Amino acid sequence: MLLEINQELLYESIQLVNSRNELKKEQAAVDAGGPKQGDVDYAEEEKRANLDYNQCVSPLPLPTQTPLTKPDACAASKQT
């Protein structure tokens, strides 16, 4: 089970890094005078991606502490 959790956290962290990079590219395009896509606040979206990433890569609690808190947080961020 621990291996599955680690795989999920790794996958989620890679997805979040890719999302952050994409947001940075989009923000750079808007800063260079390109069209803005909708009402997207790139700084806020990047901040959320950073928070999600930090939750996924922070150490898991010990089994005596609230178990599965981190994977649940990552799974919840996937749904939003």
C-alpha cells in the first residue's frame, strides 16, 4: 500500500510541476502582449499549484498520526 501511495504522490507532484510550468508560460505570453485566455488570474493559479505541490511532497505523517492525510489532500486537489 505504501508503494501505491508513493506512486500516486509522485504522479501528482509531476502533474503539478507541469501545471506550474504551463502557467508560467501562459503568464509570460500575456506579459509579452499576447491574448489572455478568459478571466484567468495566473498568479493565483500558480499559488494554488504551489500549495498543492508542497502538500504532496511534504513528508507523510507517521502511522500514529492522522493516516492518509497527505494522499487524501492530493486526491482532493486532483478533483478541483
